[in-house]
Amino acid sequence: MNIEVRTAAPGPRPKPGRRARPEHHTGWSIGDRVGLAAAWAAGISLCVVAAVIVLFMAWKGLQFLHLDMLTSSPEASMDQSKSGGFLDPLVGTLLLTVIGIAIAVPVGVGIAVWLTEYGKPAGLARLVESGVEVVAGTPSIVLAIFGLLVFQQGFMGIFSFTAAGGAVFGRSFIAAGSMMALIALPLVIGSTREALNSIPRHVREASYALGKDRASTIRRVLLPSARSGIATGATLGMGRICGDTAIVVVLLGASMQTTPESGPLGLLRGTGSTLTSYVYNNSPAGEGNAPDKAYAAAFVLLMIVLLLNFVVGLIGKRNKPQWN
Amino acid sequence: MELKEEGARTGDGPAAEVPPLRRIVVESETVPIRVGDYAGPPDPEYGKEPWQLAAGLDGEPTWIEERMRTEGLSIAYGDKRAVKDVSIEVNSGEVLALIGPSGCGKTTLLRSLNRLVELTPAAKRTGRIILDDQDVDSFDVTHLRSRVGMLFQQPNPFPMSIFDNVAYGLRERGSKKPRRRQLEPIVVDALERAGLWDEVSSNLNHPALALSGGQQQRLCIARSLAVSPEVLLLDEPCSALDPISTGIIEETIVELRSEVAIVIVTHNLQQAARIADRVAFMYLGDMVESGPAGQVFGAPREARTQEYVGGGFG
């Protein structure tokens, strides 16, 4: 029997003294190599930009951030030693996030379930899908202006402050939170749909084969299986809500301090601020012209958003059911 | 093959009413036979005649009684007829294997028995399917499916604990939510019958998806058994499993045969020969031949069956 022994792959031999290139690069043209180098460079420069942002914000932020800023309310003073901290904006950010997510998750999960599990008539499903895309693509300032229009209607008076003449103010935590829900909604829908679509068909059939109807299959099998997808969407949505500025500036009123209305839901009907509007107002563009406060608040905001992104990664890795 | 006769049946019925019945036990590893040797009027205790008897792998004789049958069943997906005019009965006490090349309609036939095929929008059915003398269309579909359980090609436990998987079919059945303590005996029994109890008894609260593939498939068997079905449909239940897990599942199937009527779709002729009492061969939607496993494999009547079991095509 003849056995042919090949010691190296056919092709030009590497020059002695130089390290052989990996085989799959040997046939590449100049254009391919330039493209590859450009792709590498682009990836690395993005990392550099991200690192610079975080490091610069950390350097500036930690320089100006004091613990008492997190525990004291902002005060109206041009003297920066007396203008207080950003407790109210911090609480405002959290409150607005909670309101937005509390609306977006049930509505978004409902839409996602309807689209993936029912989706009939098909025309209506396509219409809903394009509706979601429109909402996802609408700039938040447009949502904000639209929200103001809606919440200034007379019958929306219960959601904000009504002046003596009967004019509805239209700005409140509820008004801003509702529009924030629209920002989070496409993310919740997208990631819930993805999770539901990744559940194999035979898992649904296994539930039907045990004598369960569609509703209880959705409730007992599909939604628990999609839990990590829903959580991922909700967390991404929270990140977007935390970072949005336009809706806050237009719809949360311009008060730096949280200003509740009277009544049981006074806090939700009242106005306030968030870290984003605080940064905006204290930056050189704003009234206070206190960039050091802006840096400190921006650093805290960045940390919150990075933490949320980290949580998204954690959720994605864990709790996701894997069928063979 | 060796036949031997035993004395009169000592059954559960009153001795005076039940005429003596000769029992023929077949001592054979692969060739089960059905002997309708009940002479005399139908037994009012059981209401079925004739009494039929078979012996399988374990040599234990089992009572055979019709549970389900199809009458002129045809199923079409749009213009494509997947199952053509099939009439077959499914009996408790035996394993019925559906064999045939890919796309011959055996899975469609199987999925029609619990009306799962209706989930496919284009599927259209004609002909009758009868469960315990009642047309399946007269049942509520969820009720039908709790009486006709199903196991799938891929093990598909739900992402919850082992206990909750088995208890899944039992919950939300009545208006009252059953407590765990009430469900526990049923869950334990189902796990024992599926041959999984010894391996999971100490960790019923562990996630089911952490089990091995073979264990998951036995968990799916236990999940089906918990709702006490009369018929169990198996759609190539071992195709995703290794040979050892396959062997364990096959043993479980043979043991279950005495309590549940079993229909198994398999591509594996050796598997059909190992566990089936009766075999039905399908080709291009037609039921070409059905009969005792020994006959279909040993002396098929039809040329197409002969070709298939002889390895002529497939």
C-alpha cells in the first residue's frame, strides 16, 4: 500500500526566519487585508472611546462628587457651596424608571404574546408590528411634545396640576412616565418576542398534549420560559429611560426639587427632575452654570446605566432554558 | 415456539358468571401472538369480546382490549394527502409500532389521534377516530388530550422543577388548586412507573432541564402518566438518545404496555422488532399492512412491506 505523506499544506513556503502566517490569510488580496486592518482598527478605537468616556467621567466625577450630594436636595443658589446636592434628581430618575417599566412590561409582554402566539388576522399583526417600529423610531422629543399635547387635554387633568382658570399643566411624573413607557416598550416587545420564538414548537405541543389550553400554556410554560428575555428587555428599557432627557425637560416640569401635588397620588401628579435634566441644567448650557455638579451627577448616571447593562449580561447568561 | 396450556382463568369477576377460559401463553422472545380462544357469550364484566391474549418480551401475559380505532381516516395538508383512508385499532395491553419511510404519514397519523394535527392550520381530516366507542370530535379537545398522552422526539421538560413537571397536567384541572401534599402520591407513582423515581427521589425540586437527555425523556413519560392516560403516543421517543438511554426507555415502554395502550412511531426497525406486539407499515400515506410483529417482520404479505423490512428502500 502506498501512503503519501504530506508535511505541509501546498502553497508558497514561509520564508526561513519568519513566523508562518496562519494558512487562511495566505490567499488574501491587498484590499481584503486593508479591510481587515480597518475592521480591527475600528473595533479597537471604539474600545478606546468607551474607555476614555468612562475614565474621564470617573476622573471628573470622583473629583467633585461628595457623599452628601447624594443625600441633599438641590437649592436655588448661584453659590455652588449652597446649591445642595442631587437627591431629588436621583429619586426622580428611579421613580420615573419604575413608572415607565411598570407600564411598559405588562403592555409589552401582552403585545409580544399576542404577536407570537396568536397574530391573527395577519394584517392586524403586521399593522401592530409597524406600530411598534414607528414608536421605536420616533425621537423622544417628538414623543414628549405629543405627550404634552395629550396630557394638557381637560380630561387628563387628574394626571397633573390644574390651574385656577382650568388650564391643565400637563407635566407630571405620570405624564413623563407614560411617554417613557413608550421608549421602553419596543425593547420589551422585541426581547420578549425573541424569547418566545426561541421556545421550540414541541414544547408548546407537549403542554397541549397534556390537555392544557393555549391560555394556560402561555401562563404556565411560555411566560416562565421567556422570563429572562422579559427581564433583559425590561432592563434595557430601564437603561433607556434613565438616559432620556427630552421627555424629562418637556414633561416633568422644570422644578429641580420634587414638588408633589396634594392628594393621595400627589407625588405622581407632581413635578420634579431627573439626573439627566439636572446635568443639563447645571452644565454650562443651563441656568446654574455649575459644571462640577453636572460632572458628579453625570458620573452617577453613567454608573447606573453601566450597572443596568451589566445586569442585562447576567440575565442573558442565566436562567435561560435550553432544550436540545 | 412452544405453546403451553394453563388452567382456568382466576380473574376478578365472579366465578359463577365467568365461563372458564383457557389461557395460552407463548414462550418466545420476539413473536407475540393473539389468541381469541374465548368460547361462549361475551363477558358482562368486561363487555368486550373476544378476549385476547398476548405475550411480549417479559413473558407476562397481558389482556388486550380495544381502546381506539380509526375508520377511513384521511388527513391532507392543503392538496397533499398525508394519510389515506387508514383504519386501524389501538389496543390496551400491546405496543403498536408504526413503521415506514420518512414522509409516509406515520407521524401525521399519530398526531391525529390526540387531534394535535389540528394545530397545523392547513390540515384537514376526514374519517372517524373513536376512543372507547365515542367519536373524538365529541370530546372537548383538552379532555381528549388528557386521555391520550404524547411523547415527542426531543425530550421537552418544562423549565420548572422535576416535581412541577410531573404535576403540571394535574394542576388547574378542577376549580380548586390542589396542594402539593395531595399531588405527591400521584407524582411519586408516575415517576416510579416511568422508572425514574430511584434517580430523582432526593431532588424533586431540582430543575428538570438539568437532567440528562434520557432522564428528561423518562420525566416526560412520567408527566404523561400522571394524568392517567389510556393511550400513550410516542413519536420516535429515542431518536435523540444514546443507546443506553434508548434501552432503558424501551424497557419502560414494555413495562407500561400492560396499563396503557401504546402507539410508537419509529424509524428503527430493530426497535420495532424489540418492543412492538403489532406493527403497521405505512407507505406514501397508505396503510400497507398491519399485523402481529412476528408476521410483519417474518412473513409479510405485501411486497412493499417485504422490501422495506428487508432493507429494499428507506
